[in-house]
Amino acid sequence: MAGADLSTRPVTVEPPAKKRRKRGGPEKRPFWLLAPTTILLALIVVVPLVLAVWVSLLDLNQYTLRKWLGAPFIGFANYTEALTGSALGSSALHSLWISVAFSVLTSAIALPLGLLAALTVNSPFRGRAIVRSLYLIPYVLPSFVTALLWRLMFLDKGLAHRVLSDVGIGGDNTYWLLGGHAFWALVITDVWASWAFIYIMALAGLQTIPAELYEAADIDGTSWIAKLRYVALPNLRGVLGLGLLLSLINHFNNFTLPYVMFGTPPPTDVTVLPVNVYITSFQIFRFGLGATMSIITLVVMLIPGYIYFRALKLGSSAGDN
């Protein structure tokens, strides 16, 4: 046996040992690079949100602010008061209704105006660059400047007051900054200030539509209304949906325009939720009640965002199928 041929014996080859990945290796670096941003977002978003929720459960006012950690805990009493009545005399529920009506109405009017403006400058013509620049004037003006200008125009004998009187809307004894007319003055002002945003988004969407689609429609002898219906609008559905969502959120959370136009306390018909939160918190010093209204504002603003992203998800799922 000692002289046996060893080459006939089976040779077993052991697999190479797996190398252990070192912790913190190149694979982990992208996550570590996100750490500063994550910490900053936590400090800016998460911590204030947690504090706002906690303050909304306290009876925090100018008397208990010095020792706010020891302020009386009252649970959901602030939420009950916010929805039934507040120190301002206008409940959060009433302000919520005003804010929703204001944001929906202004967005519904600004959307077709912005789309129509984008269609007028989509095709080349002499002086198109100048017209595009003029369309941007309402967008580039600061909100407080717009509010001051329109406040002056809605005063008695102001430009907007005279124009509306000449077309049969209102009269010499109509006060656009007081009473029920104040809501419509706010809507008119915000529509003028916001339609340019929809115009920018719609124009960007129109520029991405391939020219071959319009050429094919021209070969078929399609009218411009049919091209708008079957070519432009289907390709603008996503852009207009996003613009409508951002417009709703922006109008709902608009504080500068009603605050500068009407001051404080504003007329009841323009007491939007952000203004109500400001007055309750920093003029009446009911910080707990103001935090409660802020939480209600946040919850309501999340609803259109959820609906939009849900629609996007359903649309992408249908496209994959």
C-alpha cells in the first residue's frame, strides 16, 4: 500500500473562505452621507411637529408660558374649543370652510386662465418673448406688494372698484374690504396673483409634447379644438394635476395676502385658517389653541397630497399592466 499511486485518490477542493465585509465599508457610505440631512430634517420638521402636538394638549397661554413644561394638561379640550368656538369669535371649523372655499375657487379659476395663457404663447410669433415676460409679472411680484396694490384699488374710487361698478358688479356704496364682499375681493386678488404659476407649468408641459403628434393631427385635418382635446390635454394631465395640487395647498396656506389686505381682526368672511392661527397664538396668546389649529391645518393639507399620490400610484399600476 505504501507504493500505491496517490494520483488515483479523490481530491477534495475546499471552497474559498468568504471575506467578511468590514463595517462602514464603501457599501455603507451613501447611507452615512445622508446622516447630516436626516438629522437636519429631524430638527426642522420632526421636533417642531412633536412639540406642536404636545403644546396642543396643554393650557398654554401668556400666564403659563414662563413654565410651559408645567402647564396644565387638558387633553383634547383645545380641539373641542377650536371646532366649536375660539377667542376670536370664529371657530377653526368656520375658518376651515372659508379656507377650503377660497382655495378651491381660486384654483378652479386660475387653472383654465393659466392654461389659456400658455396656449397663446406656445407657438412661435413675433414678440413672443415679450408676451411671455409680461405674463410673469403677477408671479414675480411679492405677495405683500400685490396685497397693498389691490387693497388700494378696492378702496372707494379705486381702479378695481370703478371697473367692477362699470360692469354692473357692485356699486358706489359697495365696500369690497368689509362684509361679504371681502371674500370676493380676496378671490379676485389671489386669482390675479396665482394664474401665472399654472401658466408656467402648463407651458413647460406643452414644450415637451413631440411635434410629430401635431403634424400627424394636421395631416388628418384635425381642428385646433380636437388637437387640444386629444393631443395637448392628455399629455398635460400629470402636469396640470401637480399644478392643481400645489395651487390648492398654496391658496389654503396663504397668510400674507389676507393679512395685508384686511389687517387684524379681519372680516369674518375672510378669516382664513392661517390668519386665525396667527391671531389666536400671537395676539390673544392662546398658544395651546393656536397649536391645535395648526395641527388641523396640517391634517387638512395632507388630504389633497394623499389623493394625488394615490392617483399617481394607480395610474402607474394600470400602465404596468
